[in-house]
Amino acid sequence: MNEDSSKSARKSRIRLPSGKDFAVIAVSTIFSIMLVEAGLRIWLNHFSTHSQYIKYSLYTDVPTEMYQWSPHHYLNYYPTPGYKKGLTYHNSLGYRSREFNPEKPEDTYRIVTLGGSTTYTVSVKDNGQTFPYQLERILRDDYGKENIEVINAGAGGYNSWESLINLQFRVLDIDPDLVIVYHGTNDVHTRLVSPDAYKGDNSGRRIQWSPPDMAFFEHSMLLRYIGRKIGLSSQAGLGTLVNAPTYFGAGGEQWRNTKGPVAERRAAELLENNPPVYFRRNLVNMASTAKANNVSIAFATWAHSPHFSDYAATGVYQSGFRENNEVVREVANHSGTYLFDFAAVMPQDRKYWSDGRHVNETGALLKAKLFADFIHDSGVLDKTAKDKS
């Protein structure tokens, strides 16, 4: 056989796939994808952890009690009653506290803390190590106030609008003797909106709780898993549900898309154009509501640490913190309410903080001690006892 014949023979043995071969490949591929899809669904529903289930499920498939926050007809959202994840839990009334009797016992002095994630103590996973819980323990153990009860009415993301409503429609019903109001960064967020959207109803910052539309591919467990694994999609978060499109502050879509010095310059312009007039009004109204219901109220300035690479270290947010803290001082002085200048005494050292806004367990303990000292030294406990006698 000559060379040309040999090449011809080799070529004749090369066979292109037939239509039947392609069909077999297609069926095998589809079958494999279906197996992976089914396997992922079985894993998600029967073997995944709590966090994995939340991350990879469709928003509509997650039971309400597995979400930390739930819709509320007046507050927009609030801590989900009965929620539990590890050592973080909410009681049946939707407070990050142990169960308590809404009808306060006659010999109990009840303190309620109002605020956002820094009151809720979001970076501390153990309820027993949170700021309000430790405040109660210190007042009982160190100051002998055995009848003290401290209830955590904070919620992640709450600003003074939500706390005003929370005070009016939830907290008054549990008969507090003293309400502590602690707000800062979230009321800077409320000012970082388009000037034409900066209104007394906070509609520039908030929308009504609105579940987002789901992309079509999200209905495939396989595509959803891949997308969320590599960061192309994510589970609906609180910001997705309640952030208004006119919001330009940290955590918002516009801030993320703009980034860097350009975002800070734009935010600085908004801060200057939107003075804290509504923050002041909300605090004044809280003081008036408390007074009208024979409840003592204490306003506290807001502390932070600038030693982290987060938005709390940016010039625009630090300006907002200073301006809002000055409003807190003014309102407390003009309304005759108690004022704790917490920002003046809380160390900014990183060892107390998990980021620039939230304390860690060490910081939560120190924060509780400082608030306990203030409560004791202010005489509010004695004054309230006399007023009620």
C-alpha cells in the first residue's frame, strides 16, 4: 500500500457524529442537569444550614419566621416575633428580649431602648451579651436595682421616623418608665436623598416594604445556586425591600454604583442641601409623646469609630454625625429631657468595635456600663419613683 492509500484509509476511519449521537448527547446532558437540579433542591430543603437556606432559596419560599424582619402595617417592618438563629432571638412580641409581661408588674421599673442596629446590637450574636441585656444586669448587680427591666426595642435600619412610630404604637403599650433614644447614622442616611425628595414623611429614603421581582433564571435551583455563589445575584435583603430609588447614601444602589470620591462629593452636596430639620422634629415629638404619657425620656449622642475602612470614616458621614449629635443636645436642652453625651465618653479604639458603627461584645459591655452610670448618676430612677408615688 502506497503512502497516499494509507492516508486515505486513515481518513476513512474518521466518522462525524450522527444525528442519533447528538440526540444521545443532548438527552444525557439534559438528564445530568435535571439530576443536579433535583440534587440541589434536596440539599437545600433537607440538608442545608439555616444560613444556606436563606441564601439560596427564593425569597417567596422562605417561611416568615426564618427572616429577621417582617412587614408591619405602620412601622413598615419590625423584628419578626419568635425569630431564632443561634443565640439571637426575638420574643413573641417582636423585641430582642426575653419574654415579659406587657402588663408591667407594679414593683417593676421598665426601661425601653429605642434605636437602630446599634441599639439592637446587630454585631453581637448572643442576646445575653447585647447592650440592653447587659445594662439590665449591671443596674441589678452593681447598683442593687433588682426590680429593673430593660427591653430592647431597636431594629436594624430604624431611623427616628420608625422610632417615633415604635414609641407611639408599640412601646407605650408596654408601659415604660424610661425610654432611651439612641440614633445617629441612620438619620444621616435619611438626608442623603435627592433634595426634591427630602420630605417630612421620609419618602425620599423609604418605600413601603416591597418584595423585588425575581429574574426568570432564579426559578432554576442550579442557575440560582451558581449566580449567588459567584455574586451575580443575591437574596433579597432589607435594603432591597425598603430603600427608595432616590436614596444616595451608603448601602444604596446609587452609592455602590458611583463609589469613591465622586460618591462622597455628591453625598456632601446632599447633606448640605438637606439640613436635619426632620430629625429635630422627630426627637421633639418623641419628647412630647413621652411627657404626655408620664414617661421619662433620655436622648444620647451617637458614638462611632473612624478607624475602619467603612463609610463611618468618610468625611460626609462624620459631618453628619456631628450635626445630628448637636441636634440631640439642642432638643434635650430645650425640652428639659435627660441628655447623655455618650459620644464624648465612648472610646473610639478598635478593640470595642466590629466596624465603624457597631460595637463588639467588649464594646457592648462598656456601653452598658457607661449608660448604667449615667442612669444612676442622673437621678432619673429616684425622680420617677417619686412622681409615681
